[in-house]
Amino acid sequence: MKKAEGPQIKFGTDGWRGLIAEDFTFENVRIVAQACADYFNNEFKAPRRIIIGYDTRFISDKFAQAVAEVLAANGLKVYLSDKPSPTPTTSYNIRLLGLNGGLIITASHNPGRFSGLKIKTQFGSPADQTVTHKVEAFLYKNKVKTLSLEEAVRTKKIEVIDPMPKYLDAVRKYLDLDLLKNCDLKVVAEAMHGAGNSYHAAVLKGTKVKIDTINAEPNPTFEGLKPEPLPHNMPKLMAIMKKGKYDIGLATDGDADRVGAVAPGGRFITPGEIMCLIALHFIENRRWRGALVKNIAGPMLMNKIAKHYNLKFFETPVGFKHIAKLMQRENVLVGGEESGGIGVKNYIPERDGILTGLLLVEMMQQEKKPILVLIDDMEKKFGKFRYHRQDVEIPLKTREKVVKSLFAKLQGKGSGKIFKRKVVDIKTYDGLKFIFDDESWLLIRPSGTEPILRVYSEAHTDKEARDLIAIVDRMSKTIK
């Protein structure tokens, strides 16, 4: 098959993403679907069965249908979601139905002009580079086969299913619903116009938790914002929480595998704080033990909690696929990313923004404490840290040059003078991370999904964390 002219199809940190109608086209989607079909046919014995899910983005359902038609034409049995559904819903159905894997049409937290395709393994976990490299090797190798949806459904090669009930049952079993049955906490759920629009309320059905959902209606433009649960993308939730009428605000990103949270008064709870609170909830309340895992941009508190409780600790590159891999071979208690993707023990090796948010509600009810008191208790015991992140837009054509020049300047002999503090360690396995003698740190790394440079910092005060980022911001602007 001849390679088409235009942008290259390449899998990044979490799947393949592209601009709708520019490189994410029906032609390219079918090419990728054919490569995925070839991969599954090569890796697994018959019968081969795959589930396909999709989010609320522009014509995601049509892209999902196109993928299903290609897979069905290549002899795979396809279970096609009957509506937009969260990524963890599709992932959990892989395990419940005993499937060989899954494909999901979603660009996660990217702006509305993007779409994408995620590959899930037979474990329900994100595909790692071993898998995506094999899929990429099949690109353009074979001619695209396709079969109409009507014909595939008639011959039972495609079965349209509702993946929601099985997932809801699993999450309700994971949570302590007896504890929540008489819980009178007030929760507001921010769906960000994404696939998690009705799930919090559905999970909590039958409890006394008062839950209201905002931005539940699908909107492919996401009101011009990114469906990423950060304060500047959630003005409505932040305003509601400032009024103090709810005990906690919970948010999920476009495909609901990431979590965000807001405390009364409008205080944003960082994903790092969320994963640490869940770890403490498991350790102190559920009496569970296991390893703690974070990526290179994760919170210092995670290190301190692991040390205090004498737990195994791992640090990985960015990308939940690295954490998921550890979860398959280690007894992991909590594994999470600074972006809000968190996986937990006794679950599938996958992020779930719905479950992890509701675990905070469970913790609040278990300890009979407001969320801010729980955070204060944690900080008194393990130390106070403030986290910040800034995304610096850099055109793809100049990104490599800018990053190379910036890294060279920062890694020079005078790095300590640049930051005006002692550097005790420098990590280069994913971007460039400086760790300072007061436990603060700074990380610079190019995004694997967008044309931006991500700059992260953590320090004991907001000002110190912001000042570290400002140094990099100023330096990047001087590089032509």
C-alpha cells in the first residue's frame, strides 16, 4: 500500500493524535485501523475480539464506526459502544468480557480541534511502546479492508453494546457504598462536556450524597477551552466552589480518565495531592499496603509517604503506560501522574477519573473531615509543598532547536547560579529535572501530545514554585 502524502502518522505518549480534517481524516483513521487489525491478527489466536469506544468530540462516533468496519473486514469480532463513554469504561469491559484489547477514539484533554486513537491491551491498560511500534510497523503494509456497518451487524461481526452497566457495577463494588449510603456530603461534578457526563451520579445512585453535574451536555468545541481539569479550564466550577455550598467539586477530562478536584472556597486540589490522599486513605482506613508510583513530574509528598510507611517506591517517565506496566508486575497501591491520571490497587491497570474522585468522597465520609482538613493533616505530617505547571507554546518546526539550546544553557556549570539554589541532582531520562537541596524541583520536557514545552515546579511556597518556572519562561523567549 502506498504511503499517502501529508502529516506523518505516529503514536506519542498516549496514542495517535491529530487535527481533525488535516491529518486526522477518515482515510488516515482507516489506515491506522488496518495496522491495528494486522497487529491483533498477528499477536493473538482466533477468535480475536476487540471493543471500540469513543468520546464526545466532533464525529467521534463516525470515526469509531470506520474503525469497527475495518476490523470486522479483517476477521475480528468487534464490540462497538452505542454512545460516547469514558475511556476507563471501555478499558474495564476489556477485562470483564475477556477481550484481546480495545481501541478508543479520543484526544483526551486536547483542544476540540484534535481527535485521536488510543490502543488498550488485553489487560485494559494503555499500550506501551512495544505495542505501538509493532502497530506502526504495519502502517501502509496492507491494503485497507472495510465492511459496511449494516452488513457487519447483520453477520454478527460487529455487536453494538452498552458498556456502562458492567463498568458501573465494578465501580460500585470497589467503593464502600454501605459507608456512603447515609453520607450527606454535597458534591458538584464537572463533566467538561466530555464522556463522563452522567457517571458520578449513576455510581452514587441509592446513597444520600447530593450530587449535581455541570457542563454535562456534549460540546465538541468544549466552549473554546481544553477539556483538561485545571482551574483556568473550569471557570464555572471554580465560581461555584468559591460560594462554599458544596463540600467538594470533582472534575473529569474529555474521556474521563483524569481527575481534578476543588475544595470549598475555590482552592484547587492538585492531582499530586489527590493521589497522596488516596494513598493515605488506603493505608490508614482500608489497611492496604503496596508500592507507590509516580512519574517524574509527580509530588515529593509521595516519596515521603512511601518512606514513612516503609513502602516500595518507583518513579517513571511521563505516560501512564509506564505506571500500568509496573501495576502488572508489582503490588502497586497507588500509581499516578501529575496530569490527574491515577490507578489504584485491586482494579485494572488503568486511570479512572470517576473512581479516584469518588474515593476522596469516601475518605471524607470515613474520617468525618472536610477535604481541606484532610489536606492540612497530611501537610502537618509530611510537609507542605506547592506545585505549578506552565505550558509554553513552541511551533513544532522550531521546538527541537529551542529545547536543545535551552537544555544546553541550563545544564552548564552555572546552573546553581541560574536558580540561586544548590542543585543536588539532575535527571535526564525524561526531559530535564533539577532537584534542589530544600526538596524543591524543576522539570522541563517537551509534550508528547502537543506542540508545547511543559515546565513543572514544586517548592514549599507558591512564590518559590512560580519563580522557578519564570526563570525557564524568560530563558526560552531569548532563544530564536
